[in-house]
Amino acid sequence: MLVNAKEMLVKAKAGKYAVGQFNINNLEWTKAVLETAEELKSPVILGVSAGAGKYMCGFKTVAAMVDAMVESMGITVPVALHLDHGTYEDCYKCIDAGFSSIMFDGSHYAIEENVAKTKELIAVCEEKGLSIEAEVGSIGGEEDGVVGMGECADPDECKLIADLGVSMLAAGIGNIHGKYPENWAGLSFETLDAIQQKTGDMPLVLHGGTGIPADMIKKAISLGVAKINVNTECQIAFSAAVREYIEAGKDLQGKGFDPRKLLAPGSAAIKATVKEMMELFGSVGKA
């Protein structure tokens, strides 16, 4: 049974911890994240980008798979299935597909249009019991072909969007998707502090959680971040483990070429990464 993300994030913000959003790319990914969440008794958000949704044969396929897995694996912790960086059209596709949460990324629209479309989607989500995330200020790096430089959001614009009634707000504070470059200036905690002062109890979202130093993550959580998105870190861990298996020639031993054996080290690496992140975020035992 999927839940929307609102309750878990309100609890996280009040309890000064964060819930991880771990993006899923296939069945192995989903299974590894769900197993770890259950073992650690942590709430979890499964993120699906438009590209990953397309890769997995559409949002309906993803929702059906996740629903069935939660049931057949006997998962008892709260699980939200969330559209990551959704276009206006994709938001409606995910609402129809049975997602429990969506993110409308209207950050490339003029603020007036962003507000109008966000309002409309909030009304639909409220009626159907979904949570909704909005974004102000672009998150840097590359996400499905869109490249941003890691801008800092305007706290007044953040308040404007938060006041519409979204469940959570992603605000750019110098964070980027993917690997951080060596000349990265770090997170702007002044911006984050100013945003929290204007948005009050609103759970804030930190995109691009891969590669941000642990002390910065902890400071961001202390300043109101209740959801942290992780994707690249799991991908790197997965590929490194599978590479090691193949380079050691294990795929040539016995039935080592069986995908269940070939991908097993990758799945174990995802689990180890997710565990590390959940411990850092403070969500262990909070389900």
C-alpha cells in the first residue's frame, strides 16, 4: 500500500531528520531500496524520472510493479512512489498511473505560469490524496538533458509557491545533480536559512544528494531539509560492483552469466549505499 509523502516529511521535519528519495531504474533497484528500508525500519520515497519511467515501459508499468512488490515482499514501512522533476503532462500521467506523489517542476516557466499550473495540480492532488512537490530556482547539473548551474532560489518566490499549499518545496541552494565538480562552492546555508524563515513548517527538499559532504547534509537537515534525493551515488556503486564481478571473470565460471548472479553484487552495493544514506539522514527506525 503506497502512501503519499506528506505525513512522513512533516514528521521528519519536526524530528530533525530527513527521508531519502532513492531513484529507481529497474526491478533490482526497487527491490534493493525496499529491502533496505524494511530492514532498517525507515520510511522511503521511490523517485522516478521521466527518463526512467520511459525506460521501464511507462509510468503504469512502474506503479504496477512497485505496488505488487510492496505486497509480495511484505513491506510494512511507509513507501511513497514519487514522480521526479515532472513536466505538466507527466504529472497527469502519473496521477492516472497510481503514483502516490508527484513533483511538478515548473521552474522553467515564468513565475506567473508556474503559480497557475502549480495551483491547478495542487487541487487535483488534494482531491486524490497525493502529495506534491514544487521547485523554485533551478537545480544545477544535468537531469534528463536539462543543464542548470546550481542557482540559489529567491526566498520570496519560495514563500509565494509554499503558500499555494504544496506538500514540500525544492529550493535551489547551490546544489547540483550528478557528480560535484572540484570547484563547487558548496551549499548556501544563508539562502536555506532565509527560505526556512519565510516558509515555516514546510518540509524542504534537497536535490542532488550525491557527493555533498556529511557535515553539510546534517546542517541542511538542521535548517529544515526533510527530503534528500539520491540517484547518482547508487548508480556509481552498482556499476563498480558489477564491473568488479566481470573483471574477476566470475561471469565465466559455472552459470555466472545468469543475470541474477551477474547483477547480485550491484544490488548488494545499492543496499549498502542506501543504508549509509539512511543512517546519515537519521531516518533509521522512524517508520
